[in-house]
Amino acid sequence: MSPLQVGQWLPQPAPDPEARTKPPHTTTRTFQASKAQAKRRKYFVEAIFFNLAVVTKAPAAPPADGMRKNTLRIAVAHSLNRHARVSFFSQCASFSSAPAILLVVTSSIHVIGGGLAGCEAAWQIAAAGLSCVLHEMRPMVSTDAHKTDRLAELVCSNSLKTEGLNSAPWLLKEELRRMNSLLLQAAAQARVPGGQALTVDRERFAEAVTDAIESHPRIALERREVHTIPADGIAIVATGPLTSGALAHNIGELTGTDRLYFYDSISPIVDAESIDTSIAFRASRYDKSIDNSSDYLNCPFDKEQYDRFFDAVLAAEPVPAHIPEDRTPFFESCLPIEEIARRGRDTLRFGPMKPMGLREPRTGRRAYAVLQLRQENARADSYNLVGFQNYMRFPEQARIFRMIPGLEKAEFLRYGQIHRNTYINAPSLLAPTLQLRRRPEVFFAGQISGVEGYVESIATGLIAGRNAAALALREHIRPFPRETALGSLCAYVSGADAKNYQPANITFDLLPKLDEAAQQLFRRDRPGRHAEVCRRALESLDAYLAVPV
Ligand SMILES: Cc1cc2nc3c(=O)[nH]c(=O)nc-3n(C[C@H](O)[C@H](O)[C@H](O)COP(=O)(O)OP(=O)(O)OC[C@H]3O[C@@H](n4cnc5c(N)ncnc54)[C@H](O)[C@@H]3O)c2cc1C
């Protein structure tokens, strides 16, 4: 849509850059209405275009003397925040030489990608009273995983994870519901029976989102592939794990990363309390450690145990390929264990399970093979199975990894996964507001921002949308409280270890630990502890939302 379709802005004097930084700043601009518009005296409404949010009032008087016919003089306020707009509007009444039309100029906002994150972002921008353009390349250009031209298509499972009260996925959804998430509303409408999980009819879900976006007067949907991030205005990049090639290249240039595509794999994580430390022993390989501590827990195998485990890995049932015929390579340094195992019986014990430099305290000898468990966080309440990325079905992982000595009763906080992914190295690039540190007018949301999962993508879309709207209105962007699941996702993407960065689902691991007193209180009560974390998260979200912008 061209901004000049309904009339013609006349040449303006160059804006004073100094003055612009001191809101409220106003200028008077002239607008040449068409004859028909002038006749119908509707130009004040028709002068709306996408980067102008309009607080409008019909012109009380005809254009001022000495102006060309059909020429309007319009008071324009640059970058007023919501409170200033109200006072500016009343000032406008005393603006004798101009009709009482007030246009609040904001930067144009482009949302690139009409998937889960992009649709939620566009909706939040519109909810803040601003207009935006949502760019979606389908159906002209499709991806290997999408099947339809609908917005917010769920490419694989139809589950938005558990609604089990006081679980981390429930908390994230509950926070989104409290913030009027479009996609969570659509999920409620499209819900189908699925036990505790929020499972949806994917067609009804995508249809509900598509209808809401297409019929919103402040969202312009443009079906085209975007090749570069727009140089002007505000942009939210939400093009997902299957971002098209040209744009991925441009993002690579912008972020200084030459490779964004790869088959991404994630190692499983187990709850520390479920590890049998009478078997798993603490040691660092060759006693090398940054602070001389024994950083790892080590699960020792004898030959018989190793052989049984190896055979089980080879025979494990895999997750069916999401994208048949996909040729995206595995990272050679990050191969799934099944792939390593297929290269020979000893490859695992010379690879991720090598026993060198580790002496078992019980026997004083080196084990036949060792799985190392690496502490996941400062709290040491969860451990990562080092190098155990894989694509086995989840129940298979539980069964086979419980064959590991020391993990017989392991509780899995996360299972290993593998899929093609495109994401940026968020901790080195993004602020907690999801803005690119080097170009704050560019936001990243969804899977490409370095989160994992449907609801996490929706959540970062919501955050980026709200923050982009605040930036456009020159309001202060308030990061979400750290206690919330939303704030914890932002803290993770912007603050995790950039060197070994891997996208994450929401888990209690990402949320801050309870204070000492509460920990004592819930020492032997895991459900109680989780309920308390959720209670605090929602309380702080409510307090955050209660503060006017
Ligand atoms: C094959 C596969 C299966 C997955 N399965 C699951 C699962 O079962 N459960 C789960 O929780 N997560 C899953 N994920 C991970 C993730 O949650 C989903 O990919 C999710 O859809 C991400 O949301 P998003 O908004 O970031 O991206 P998407 O929903 O993919 O949306 C991105 C949109 O951007 C568009 N686009 C791309 N490039 C351009 C461009 N240059 N210009 C304009 N538009 C563009 C695409 O067409 C798409 O519509 C899977 C990922 C993949 C790749």
C-alpha cells in the first residue's frame, strides 16, 4: 500500500534533528487532498497510512487563507508517548492556523514471518494501537515443512505441551493468557482432547489466527519473500527455523555469522536428585578443572554393560524424519549418538564415552567406558548427558538411558532432540528486550531468536511485539521480571553461555531459584517448590502489568 494513494504530501522542510529528540516535538505539514476527498471532506480520515497512528478529529474550519485549494495544514507530532498524545491533542484545539487533525508519527513496523512468533508480534503491535506490515512468503515460496498457505501453521506435533498445573510449560502459557495472547486464544478455540496437554486441531488453529490477522484493520498482510531486513523503521525478524536462504544470508551478514543453518541436536538433561551418586563419581578428566573442583559426575560402564547399552542404541526406535529427503548435514562435531554408533562398536567409547583420564574411586581403575554428566547451572540441580544428542523417541530415551550405571532412576527434565534449525547466537547478539544490540530497531523472535518450541516462539513474539510498539512510541521498554517465565526466556537468550549456545524450551531450570528460606521449606517437596515458583512468577507478572506504561 502506497502512503500517497489518497493524496499528496507536499515538500517539507528538513526536520530539525535536535528538536526531534525533545518530545513532544511538532511540525506543521501540508497535505494536498484530491478533489474528491476534498469534496467529501473525508481527507482527514483517508490520510491514514501504515506508519501513522491517527488521533483524529474532523476539521472544524476550512483550510486557512492563502493556501491552495484542497490543501490541509496538519499538525504532526513526532514520537509522542501515549500520555503526551493526550495533552498534545488538547493543545491542538488552540492551533488556529491548522485543522484539528493530529497525526502521531511513529516508525513503520515490519514483522517478517507469519508463523507463530510473527502473528503474535503483529497482534501485540496492533493491540498497542499501532499499525504494522506482516510479511509472509507462503504460498509463493514455501518451506520443506509447511503444507498450507495459512498463517501460524503448526509444522509437526499439534501439542502446545502440558496444562498440568504448576509445570513450567503451563506457567508460560498462563503468563501469555494473562497478556491476551492471540495464539493462546486461538488454541483455546481449537482445543481437542489430549489428556493434560493443550492439543489443538491444527487447521482450526491456523484458520483462527489467519482470520484474526487478515481482518485486523491495523495489520497489513503482505504475501512476499523478504530478502533483506528493511533499512528503515523497526523490524521484527520471526522467520523461524526454516528461514529462506536470501534472508538467512542477510541475517548472517548483519550478525557477522556465516552459518545459521544446521541440523540442531540437543542432549538430554536429568534431575540431579535422581542420579545415583553411589555409582556416578565426581571427577574431571585428568583432574583438569578451572577451579580445581571435580566438575563432572561420571557414570562408569564395564564391558558387558557397554555392549548391552550399545546394542540398545543401535536398535532404538527413531523419531520419524520431519522433512523427508532433507539433506541438511549434521555438525560433525555434534553428531547424534546413533550416527556415531553406526560407525563401529568402539566409536562411542572412543568418542563421547571415552574413559581416559578418569579413575573410578570404587575400583581405583579406569572403566571400560564412561558417560559424563555436566552441571547445567550454578544451582547444580540438573545435569546434561554430555555428547548424548540423539533422535530416539522420548520413551526410548528414557528406557535406554536408564540402562546407564547411575541413571537407573533418572528423571528427565529434557530429552535429546534433533531437527533442522536456523538460529542466531542470541547471547552474543541480543539484549533481554530481544533487540539486536548493534541495531536496536531490529528485534528477533521465535525459533530464530534461539528459543525452542511452539509456545516459546509465541512468547518471544509477544515480547518482541510489545517492545517494538514501545520503541515506536518512544516509551521506555521495560524488561519482563526475571521471576516470570517470559523474563526467564529473555534472560536465557540474552545471557546464556554464547560459546556453547543451544536453544531451550522453558523449564524450571531457566527460572530463578527460590530464596534460602523457601528452599528449606520445600526441601523434600518438589511439587510444592514448583507451585511456589509459579506463584511468585504470576504475582510478579501481575505487578508488572499493573504499572501503567
Ligand atoms: C520440522 C520441524 C518440526 C518441529 N516440530 C516441533 C514440535 O513438534 N513441537 C514444537 O514445540 N516445536 C517444533 N518445532 C520447533 C518450532 O517450535 C517451530 O518451528 C515453530 O513453528 C517456530 O515458530 P516460529 O514463529 O519461530 O517459526 P515458523 O512458525 O516456522 O514461522 C516462520 C514463518 O516465516 C516465513 N518465512 C521464512 N522466511 C521468510 C522470508 N524470507 N520472508 C517472508 N516470510 C518468511 C515462513 O514461511 C513461516 O511461515 C519444529 C521445527 C521444525 C523445523
